[in-house]
Amino acid sequence: MSRPVDAIFLPAGPDEIAQIGPLISYSGLDTKTIKLIGTSAWDIPFTGRESVLAGAWYAAPDPAAWAAFSQKFQANFGQPPPRLATLAYDAMNMAIDLARVPPPARYAEAAITRPAGFSGVDGVVHFGADGKARRSLAVLQIENDRSVVIDPAPGAPAPAANPRVSSATP
């Protein structure tokens, strides 16, 4: 007997998951045979408390990189970083990398859309000719009270020789 579905995509945030989780349990949906799949909005400690989500997958930045960044930020500034801090940090490092390209190619489309992309705290970022950014993400699986990386983000390019990007400073 074949199942009508193999997976259900739940593009919901923490508030919606808190409401949907009990409904999934009540419906009798067997989440052992039907994979639940979510977005990076699930990348919060709350998500693991929904037992129905145990085994579910979602895409997000590698949590180890965020933890390392957060520790360095806390040490330097005396407070935890807002989650968006990595975007500002990555953007500044991209600008520094591009500033090393000799003019007039410095900010040309070819420099910005380079195939290797830009290595960032939250993964490699590629810019397409259409102007859209695409970030390489890891696949995480929810296991009771935590999430674990089950498929790392596609490889990052070697870090640029940038003195501002080091293990000493975020």
C-alpha cells in the first residue's frame, strides 16, 4: 500500500507551530512515516519542545558558527548579539573583500556574482545576476530538546586573507 504523501512542508513560525503541533498529534498523522519539513523559522529553542516535531527537518545556518560568533560578540561587547548581527558582519566582510579588487572592476557585476560567493558566519552567500542573494544552508533535524546538523551546508570557500575576519573578533 502506498502512502499519498511522503512529507508535509510547514512554513510556520514558532507561534504557528505551537498551535499546529497539537493538531498534528490529534489528527493521528504518523510523523514516523511522513516527514515534517520546515524553514529556518524553526531554528529556535522552543521548536524542540513540540514532541510531534521530533525527527522533522529544516534548513538553517550551521548553529556552531552562530555559537562561535555569539561568544566572540559577547566577549567584545558585553552582551549577546541580536540575530541580525551576522548579516551586518557578513556584509562588512563582503565589502572589504570587494574593496581589494582593483578599480574599475571592484564593484562590477562579475566581482559581486563570483562563482565562489562570499564566506559568511551564516554560510556561503552567492549573488545572482538577477540581484538575489542565495545562502548555503545546513539541514537540521529536531531531536527532542535540540536540533542537530544532519547535512552540512555546501562547502565554504577558503577564507580571504582579511585581518578583520579572524577567530579573535566577531
